Amino acid sequence: MIPPGYFFILSVVLFSLGIIAFFLKRDLITQFMAIEIMLNAANLAFLALAGSSNFLDAQVIVFFIITVAAAEAAIGLAIVLLIFRKKKTIKTETLNSMKG
Amino acid sequence: MNSFGATVPLLLIVGGALLVFLLEAFLKKENKNYLAYVSLFALIGCGILSAKAWNAGRSYFDGMLRLDNPALFLTFLFLIAVAFVILIGMKYISMQDANHGEFYGLLLLALSGLMIMVSSTNLIVIFLGLEVLSVSSYALAGLKRKDDKSSESAIKYFLMGSFASAFLVFGMAILFGTAQTLDISGLIAFFKTGPDNQVLSLVGFGLVLVGLAFKIAIVPFHMWAPDVYEGAPTPVTAFFSVGPKAAGFAVLIRLLAPYWNAGFGSAKLFAFLWALAALTTLVGSLIALRQKNIKRMLAYSSIANGGYMLIAVLAGDGTALLFFLTTYVFMSIGAFGSLIALTGNGREYNELEDFAGIGFKYPWIGAIFAVFLLSLAGFPPTGGFLAKFYVFVGAVRQGLTSLVLIAVLASLISVYYYLRIVVYMYMREPEREVSIELENPALYLVLFLSLYGVLQLGIFPGNVLYLIKQAVSALF
């Protein structure tokens, strides 16, 4: 069996990749995907760190987080679509009408 | 009352929201105001049912839902705030050609998120409440679909908000892994014993705090706030400036006040938040100085006010925090309400130049706006003065003298930009043509009530302080 600690290391790596992608990428969909990766890294961390006594709790929490991620995806994609209809692009450089 | 009975006030709000969404499809355009009345009825019903639980202090669902006094006090505050926002929004929404049903319904859903956040001591439930609030807030920010700024503020709020949520969740995962619980009292007990995985658990706690700091716009996690506040429809901005902030600070004080005393690693986190509080008050006030757009200026002012609230959290002073939040609800909604009073059909006047000479052209609106600005600046005899005074006195008692000195300095700076608007209103000749819609009784009712609130809290704060003391005694 693979020890749970390895899964935790994997989740930290995924989370860091998500942060890096969020800051490096310049279009809305990819940034949104980065956030989804971060949320799923958190799911993996919940399961990896739960320990045998608390495993059931962790599984329930993971279902909550999946639901939250789905709700965020629904609203987020709708907003991205709104932006795309207006500007015909989803590059973040075009979002600069407010300054100061 | 069993556990399901305890959720009735919450279900009333959610049910009201669903009813509003349903009615939106069937009502004719000239009857859309009925949606506001339905929402207000839901709010009143929720208020009456919640009042019955005052002083009972019971918890339900194995401690997942706690209707203690602080939770109920904040619930009342949110009910008042959302009722005010609905009333100031009624005319605005039809003038700016946005959809009525979405506005009222999403506000009610956001309110249910706020109520969940403050009535739980389990981090995962708090997170779910926060997400209910956030998801509805993203949509609220983009309510003016034809307006570029509004859509832009929605996408910025969405990206930064869900980025912060990811931090919060990852921090919770680590905390859950080390402490094996996400209940706040369990976490505190865990930190008192001196954890086995010391560094890891502190990293988790830090990530949770960073996630919350994003949501309540603490410098340096505030970048999204000015854009979102500027672009969102003004009633929604009024809601953003009070609702999420109050709930976030309520969670922070529940989490941190017991932690400061004996928690492992508390000295380091205390120093970290000390620096953030100093930065927040100073940066918020300094950047507000060079804003030409009043909405954006009020956004920075709201960031600076978050700094004062953070000082109350650092001092572990629940009374001062709740009093500040109460006063802030009235002054902030009052100030944004005055901005809404200066809107015309399909037009908004938010630039500083638009306000030149307003004090003589529209004497009532000018005078009321001036009172709210003076209150935000902290002049006696308004509530803003006492709110800051209590926070500072409480902090000095806890030995945070240098932090209070920084905050006093920041609030002196803030006097300049608040008074600049008053100067423009009363000491400049009108430069631009401003045509505003004057017939808006619901808005005037809110302005009057907020004015009354600000003065009552400043001159006779006794009643409210009595309630707050009752609330805080159940906090720890």
C-alpha cells in the first residue's frame, strides 16, 4: 500500500502548481482551471491527512467541496461567457477599465 | 425546539429567495416592486423567529449550528443591512435597467450565507456559508449586464474570491489532518496542548487566516476590492462593504480571541496580524487620498475601516468590534445611499466634480451625506467617533499602544479625504450639469433611519451597548 504521506506531498505539489498557473496564465479559463486544481488538491489533502479514525468525516467534507466547486464553476463560466460576448476575447489584459 | 425547528428562520430566507425567483417570471414589469415586499416580509419573519432564541444560547445538529447571542445579534444586524439595501435598490434597479428578481433573490441567498457563517463554530460549515455568500455575491456584482465595468468587477471578484477559497480549504485540510477536528473549541484545545506537527499546523492555520483576509480585504490581500466596489451596482457595493466584512470579522474573533491567550505559536501570528492591521489602516487611508471617484474612495475607506476592526480582533475586544460593526452598517449604507440619491435615469454621478455645489442645489441630500462622511471620519457626536474610541481604548488596555498610534494617524489622514467631499459640496460652484431623480421615498426612509442610527449610537449608545454586552458574554 502507498503510505498516505505521499498523497499529501502530491496534494502540496498540485496546490503549488495551481498557484503558479493562476499567476502566470493570462486567460480567464486557464486561471479558473488553476483554481479548480487547487480545490482538488485540498480534497486530496483532506483524504491523505484524515487518518483511519476520521476517514469518514473527510469523505463527507470532500463531497461538500466538490459541490462548492461545481457551484463556482456554474457561476464562473457564466461570467466568463458574459465577458466573452462583450469583448470577443477572454485575455485578462483587456480587463482594465478601472484604475487607481 | 428540535434541530430542524432551529433552521426555520434560515429556511424562511432561502424560501423567500426561491419565491422571488419564481415570481420574477410571472410578474409584469410595472409590478416588480412586489418582489421587494416579499423579500422584506421574509426578513421580518426571520427577525421575529430569531428574536425568540435570544439568551437561550442552544446549539443544534451536534454543535454544527449554534444560535448563541453573538450569532443572533449579527443576524439582526444583517437583516437590517439587507432590508436597507433592498430599499435603496428598488428605484435604482429600474433606473439602471437591471433585473429586479435577481437582485432581491440573490441578496436573500447571500444573507442566508452570512447567517450560516456567523451561527456555526465548525470551520467546514463556516466555509459552506462563506461560499453561499460568495457565489451569490459574484452574480450580484455583475448585475448590470450591459455595463462593462459591472461585468469586469464580477469576473475580478470571482477569480480572486475563489482563489482565496482554495487557500481557505487547503488550510482547513492541513488543520484537519493535524488536529483531527475542525470545531473551533477543539482546535483551540489542540493548540493549547502544543501540537505534534507544530510547523504544519501553523501553516494550515496561517492559510485559513490568509483566505479569510482576502475575503475581508485586509492589505496586502485587498487588490480586488476597489475594482469590485467601483464596478458593482451601488446598492450591491453598499452590501459588500458591510455584509461579508462583518461576517468575516465575526469568524475571526471567534477563532482568534481564545487563541491569543494560550495557543501554541500565537505570538508569531499575533505579530503577523499586527503588521497587517497597521498596513491596512495606513494603506487604505493613503490611497484613498488620491481617488477622484467617490465609490472607489469609499472602497478604500472601507479597507481602512477593516483595519480598525482588525485592531479590535487583536485586542480580543468583542464589545468594541460589535459596536464598530453596528455603527459601520449605518454609516456605510447611509453614505452609499446618499450616492444613490444622486442618480438619474440610466446615469450615475460618482466623480468628485459631480458633487461641486450639490450642498446648495439639493440641501437635504447634501446635509445628510455630510453627516455620514463626518461619522466615517470619526467626529463627535456621531456613532463613528464612539466606535473608533471604544476600539482604541480597548486596544490600549491590551497594551497595543503603538498600533493605536498608527491607527489614529491613519484616521487623521482619512479626515482629509472625507472632508474634501464636504468642501466640494458646499464651497464650489457647480461645474457639471447633474440631473437626478428626486422621487424615491424608500431611499429617503433608509437615509433617515441611518441618520437616526448614527446619531443614536453617537449620543445615546446605552441600549445597543447593553445588547452587545449580552451578546459578547456568550462569545467565549
